[in-house]
Amino acid sequence: MTAVHDVLKHVSVVPPAAELPAAARILAETYPQIVDFDSTGMSVEEVHYFLGESAAIAYFQYRSLLKLP
């Protein structure tokens, strides 16, 4: 198993690591906290506050790559 698989195995809405686009896989490996972060009800500023600047940018890129709402 890969590190990405270990990070993603408990998240049901995310496809298996082998099916992730390469860019999404790299983001998940670099910022594992973005994989299951729930930003429901948060503003963009709050997401940046909780994750930090770099991880928040990675979070929004990751969601875009996976076409998540």
C-alpha cells in the first residue's frame, strides 16, 4: 500500500489512490490533512485560518481536481 492509500482509505467520497489524478495524489501526500477536512459552513478565510495558507490553497486545488463541491 502507498502512503496516499493509507491517508485516503477511510474517506468514502474520495476515489482509491490509484484512481486519483497525479496532481491530487501529490497534494494528498504533501498535505494529508486536506483529504478529510470538512469545510462545511466555513468561509474561505476560516479554511485558511484552520489549515494554514499553503494547506488551504492545496485543499481548494485538491477539491477542484476531484470535482468535489
